[in-house]
Amino acid sequence: MRVLMITTSFPRWEGDHAGHFVAALSTALVARGHDVTVLSPHEGSLSTEDSSGGVRIRRFRYLPSRFERVAYGDGIPENLKRDMWAVLGLPFFALALRRATKQLAHEVDIVHAHWAPTAALAAPWRSGVPVVLHARGSDIALATKGGIWRRLLSSACRGAAAVDVVTVAQRDMLVNAGIWSANDGPIEVIPSGIADELLDRATNPSADERVEIAYVGRMIRDKGVADLLEAFAAMDTNGVDVRLGFVGDGPVLVDLRARAIELGIQDRVVFHGALRHDEAIDIVAAADVLSLPSYAEGSPNVLKEAMALGLPVVASDVGGIPELVGDAGILHAPYDIAALAEALSQLTADPGMRERLGHAGRERIRESWVWSSIAQRTCDLYDRVLGSADEG
């Protein structure tokens, strides 16, 4: 089967975290004997044609390199909020994406569009090749606010032969809102996976009595990073030496550094900045707890990776997080700093609880969230779509 993945985010170099889930799925499909081409935006000095893990990569240019500011960075929604060049470049971005998609779609059997705005802007269905829309979570969350984001989601769904989402809650939202129905085609819950080998990796939590809490993700308001800092300052450490490490970059990083000083906890907080994916995994593997206090999420990979490594997780009760975490962590209401502080304090004081939750998390991931099984479920969906197309 020949597959075209279209995405606005894809690893630009080895270890780059951008769109790594698209890269992992593409590589897993190649391992199953499929022919996969990825279409993603160009940036900087990158080559327009490349390959990795047997996957062909085509990067579309839309402006001179120094003005290609729509994608990457903090993500398209954030870029459009903060960078006028991104706003000005968006029409050129959309036209280039559509042109490149139409050109490549004629060479494949199926198109898999990642993120609803990607599918809406590319409009690849006009080539006659069936499209599977992968709604990642942020597109559905944005659509609940209405406006242009809802129109983009509706447009993407109208042109799709099938939809895959990462959580049951997202599937229910699309159906209940009338954006997708059984008559439109299959809608499957297929979350992003994690590398199978993480399940067998040894972790290295602190050898002494210190407890390390880790956060990995973008440093933006909606990830709840400010709440985590406040909760860390307020938690009862029970006499234990507790440290907090942030991995990631973004617009609120400077403010968080200043706030840590105001709270007098700067000696116990480390801001690692942006790291390669493998380096971020090393930080998680060396931690004792991972926290993700986001205000909105789909099925976040960072939680899956932490659980696969045997870490207990403390996360907000939003989106697909409850489905993912189950009994392998502690959930709290978003924005609830006191509840977050209490959960962190509880795990800090109880190493036995950390071990039990960590073991439960690893087993949950082993059962359902590794790339080998995710790739098979994706192939099954492709077969259903292509079978329906042949019947039609």
C-alpha cells in the first residue's frame, strides 16, 4: 500500500521532538511493508527531499527560508498569536501545501492527514484519493470554541473517508456535535503509540532520598506549567528533598524563572530548556514522578512514555488523560493548584505507592499503546477505507 502522510510538524533532525509521533507511525508502517511518503513544511536550511527509516520525506517551501514562520516553534496556533510574519505567511503556506498535496496524492493509494487544519488547507480529496483524517486533540479542543477552528474541522471531516481520533471523548464530541456520523464512514479511536523498547528500558530514579518531579512539554500557559510551579512551592515535602525539572521552551519560560525566584524555590527548580527527544527521555527515566497539569489534552505521548518507563504520573483530569492513566496515577481538576500540590505531596511521602502506580502504568502501556499494535490498527482502518472505495 502506498501512503501519503501530510503533516504540519515532522522531525527536522535526529532527536527533534516535532511531530515525532507521525515519524514513528510512518516508520512502523514501512516495517510492515508499506510505501510511505511524508509531506511536511520546509524550514531554514533543510533539504526539500530526504529520507529516514525507509520513509520518504518531501518538504514544501512557501516563502524564502527566513520568512517560513508558520509551522514549528510553539505550534501554528501559538505562532499565529505572537508572530506577524506567521500571519502574513499563512496564505502562502496554505497554497503551497495544497499544491504539493495534489501533486503527491496522484502517486499513492491513500492520504493520511494529521490535524484537521492540515486536511482543510490541503484539500487533497479533490484528487480522488481517499483521505483518513487524524484529529490529534488540539484541533478538536480549538473547534469547541467555534469560529474558524470549527469551520476547519467541519471542512476536513466533509472531505474525509474516515476519521481516527486519540480518545473516546474526542470521538463522542465529533458525533454528538453532528460533525461526523455513521453514514460518513468509519471513526476509530487509535491513539499515538510509544516505542516498544521503552518497556524494557531500566530507569534510574534517585539513589538517595531525593525525589525528582519532571515536566516535559511546551512552556505555554495552557499546559498548566505556572500551576505546577505554584503547587511545587506549596506542597508538603514531608522532610524529603524534592526537586522539580522543566523540559521545554516557550513564551512563559522567562516568567516562570522569575516566579521561582519570587517564591524562593530557585535552588530546587531546574529549567532544562528545549532538549532532543532522547535527552528528554533520559530526564524522565531519571525522575520519580511525572506531572502534566494541562488544561486541555488529547492522549499525550509524554504520559505514555513516562508510564512505559515505570513512573507514576500526576495529571489533570481532561481530554483522553483519564482513559490513558486509569489506575496508574493520580488525576486532579485542571486549575486546581491545591489538589495538584496534595497529589505531589502524597507521592513524595510514599515510595511504595510510587512503585505500585509505576508498575500499573507500564502494564497498561504494554497492553495497548506500543507502535507495533497502533500500526496494525491503522492498517486495518486503511483496508476498510480502500475496501469501501472499491465497492463504490
